[in-house]
Amino acid sequence: MNTMLKLEEVAQFALSIVLFSQLPFAWWWFPVLILAPDVSMIGYLANAKAGAYVYNLAHHKGIAIMVGVIGLLTAQSSLILAGVILFGHASMDRMLGYGLKYPDSFKHTHLGMIGK
């Protein structure tokens, strides 16, 4: 099952690349921005609960889709870009085994413990 989940995330990451390719931005913006959502780890400077909340907000695919759709409906290419980057980043993280965080520890994710 783990392999199936990772393959699903690979497909979703590939979708983010395809969607990005349809946007009016130079190709190099994708690799530059793809790690930007990890800035959300700054919440862990406060404590694990705040860190998990901020991190999960930036890594929630539903929020990524909502941002992208709002951009589409308002013809704001920067919002579409933000949605695609958030979606692609969340897929990439999950493909690598980094899931949404529980409030007790950064390593405790919905995919299991990081490092096991």
C-alpha cells in the first residue's frame, strides 16, 4: 500500500509540473519556489503545536486547490501559481514520506514517524 500511495503522489507532483507549464511564468520559477512552503516550519520556533498548525496549513492540498481555483476565477496568475506550487510541494513531501504533522512532534506525521 505504501508504494501505491507514493505512486499517487508522484502522479500528483507530475500534474503540478504540467499545470505550471501552462502558466505564463519562466520555467525556472518552479524549482525556485517549490521549497518555499517549508518556510512554514518557522512555527516550530514557538512550540510543536503552533508549528504543526502552521506547517499543516501550508501543506494542505485542499487549501492549495482553493488558492488555485480562486486565482483561476479571478484571473490572477500569481494565485494560480501559488496554488500549483503549494499542491506540488505537498505532493513532493508526501512522495518522500513527509506528511501532515501531529502537534506532539515534527517527526510524528499522518504517514507515520519520519526516519522509520
